[in-house]
Amino acid sequence: MLYTVMGLASREVWKHTGLGGLPLGLYAVQLALNFAWSPLFFVKKEIGLALADITGAAPAQPPPMHHMVFYSVL
């Protein structure tokens, strides 16, 4: 449910602001890697793969909050 709502919110941001390209692409990669982490760690007990997954997600993390610009979508 969480990832569905996050995906819908991303679509709204893209639709109303036109913000896309690299920022939205990095966000999509980070979202997919975070989504894959839980089954790798908790279901398959693949700790090494889960560590590689979450380490790979680190470069896609957003910058510190004071560098971000927030847009109103309403």
C-alpha cells in the first residue's frame, strides 16, 4: 500500500510540476531498490544481497532537506 501511494504521489508531482528527468529517475530507482530490500532480507534471508541492494540505493537518496525545493501540487 505504501509504495502504491508513493507512486501515485510521484505521478501527481510529475503531472503538475513537470519535474522529471534525473530527479524523478533517481527517485524511481531508490523506490524500487527499497521495495526489493524487504523480501530479500526478511523472506529470503539473503543478508548479503539485501546489503548490496540498500548500498546501491544510497547514491539515489535525495540531498539534505535544506537544498530541496518544494512545489505545491494543489
